[in-house]
Amino acid sequence: MKSELKGNVVVGQSGGPTAVINQSLVGVVEELHKHECFGKCLGAIHGVRGIVDEQFVDLKQIAPDDLEAIARTPAAALGSSRDKPDEDYCNRIFEVFRKNDVRYFFYNGGNDSANTAHIVNEVAQQAGYDLKVFHVPKTIDNDLRVTDHCPGYGTAATFVTHAVIGDDFDNRSLKGIKVDIVMGRDAGWLAASSMLAKREDDDGPHLIYVPERPVTMEQFVGDISDVYDRLGRCVVVVSEGIRDVDGVIWTKKISQDLEADAHGNVQLSGTGALADFLTSKVKENMKGVRMRADTFGYLQRSFPALISPVDAREARLCGSQAVYQAAGAIDSGSICMQRFGKGDRYRVETFVSALASVAAETKPLLDEYINDAGNYVTPSFYDYVAPLVGPLPKVGYIRK
């Protein structure tokens, strides 16, 4: 164990930002001040890219009031990166670490970032270099393994729920079919959260589609037609990563020029192709029906006015706990959360899981949360998601 290790610190942010990722950053910086084993705190500009380019800022020099303002600000204050370090890249990282006497590395990101932390940790061990590496979790997709849920998810779910509540009232006013495309390449956690918008039996969303349940266009159009025949309108929430029955993402089938990052992740959120395709298929079968579609895009992870208080508090907790654990006897790991209680008694405790247990692989929306038809979530999902989401608007109806 390297519990007596002393040296400088590097902190980086990676992957798609969230509205509370800076809470984790501030949690790291605040906790660093409490322990004598940490020297300088070097914030890497744009993640691992900033390390190899030696683009750093001294985070310990930021005033407390400024840190609080940063904590409340969406997106990565240090700048983010999607670089995937290979062996050569990691050797360059260690050249910089040795040069700057870096002995602690905190990397804040999703599953790809956890994999980067895992690779860096392994290279350090192989090189015999004393280094403690901790992954601080974040992702609006909520698809990290081991942890109960991820910082960033609750706030994104709050945005999605508010948006769908508004969409549903708009759809009541001018009846028709509305399709909302929500982030979620491999997992449907975020799309599923829209179920919180449904508080009366005829409220939307009336249908929810997630990547875990393949759907044919025949089923998709048929489900919408059934709801429309019953209610005279239909609000549909769709994960961007929904798949055909052959397992291929629908967006890949309809777009030939999709961008991919260094991790091989296809860019789905920057295009309205899926929304256009789905509405065109419905129009082919439901002539004369009013059709509209929106792709929510980056607003889901960057909207500053709907930050969940629970999410913000837990994001900072994960950052501070990473430093607290690193100051002790644990050499590396990913900070995870375990929940206890329900409703007003909801709370979490953190624990450390091995980097390899979180790296790269995603956690799908659990089967128990998806209905048999594959077009909605089960009531039990409410108990899971509700404690993570911020206050929802109080709304009223004029029953006609």
C-alpha cells in the first residue's frame, strides 16, 4: 500500500460533460486542502490531452467563492477530452508525471474515462512508478457498472421530465403525434426517466422506447396508432440508440456518414436524422395526422436552471471521497454509490470498486424496469428515479 505517498496531483475531466461535473471537481479541490500528503493540484486542460501537452492550471490557487461559482456552472470547467490513451500515449503521460512529481491522478468521467484510468494505473504498476489513480464517476447516461447511479443523471433526468411535461401540454392544445429523441446510446435510463412526467392516466409520455428492447418500424407505428386511436394524440420518447431486431442501431441504418470518436462511439446526438426518419414512417401510415419531432441534444446535459439538488450534492461527495480514499491506504479505484431507504428516507453511501470493474462496459436499463411490450417502463422504476430528480412543476388541467 502507498498510504504514505506524498506528491503532486493531476485532476482531469473527460467525456461528455454534465451540469454537475464541476461539483465533483470542487469536491476534489476542497478535500485536497485537508490532507498534508498532497502538493500542487494541477488541473489538466482538456483531460489527458492537457497532460501530454503540459497544459495545467493550479487549482489550489482558486478562491473559495470562485470555486463555488464554478461548482454551480454546467460543463467541464477544465475542458474535456475523448482521447483514448494507448501504450505510447501512456508513456508520454508518465514522462510528464515524473517531470512534475505527480503521485495522484483523479479522472472524472464515464465508462471510457474509467477505462483510461485503468490503463494508466496498469502502466504505472508495470513501470514501478508509485501512483494512485481514482476514477470519479459522471455520466447522464447512468450506465456505469457497480454504482447504483451516476452523478449527472439526476439533473439530465430533471431536464427531460420538464421538457416532456411541457410537450404533453402542447400536445393537448394542438392534438397530434410528438416524438422526442433523448440521449442514450447503449442504455435507456435517461429516456425511462421521462415517465415522471406522467401524473394523470392520459398524460404523456404514452410510449417510451429504449436500446435494450429492439423495435421494428411496424411495431413502432402500430403502437403509436393504437394510442392515437384511443386518445386522439400521442407523445413518444425515444432513446437515440434504439435498435432494430437485428441489433443494429436505427440511426446507423439511415445515416451513412456518422462521426465516431477515439473510443469508437458513434455520434448520435448531433443529428436529427432519427427524428426525421421516425416521423416519416408514421406519416406514411397515418395520413393527415399532425406530426412533430425534437432531438433534445446537448441541452440535456448543460441546462443551468434545472439542476437537481440531490445530484449536485452527490457529485461533490464523489469528488471529495476520491481524495479521502486516496489519502488513506487504497491505491486505486472508482467511487461508487449505494442507496438506502426510499422517498424522504433516501440516502447514499460511497464505496470504492476496482477500476477494472467499471472500465469500458456499460450497464443496461434493468429488465425489471421495462414492460413486456418493450414500449414503456414499469411502475417500479418510479421508486428508483424519483429521489434523484429535482422539484417538478405544479400543473393544472381544465378537463374538457
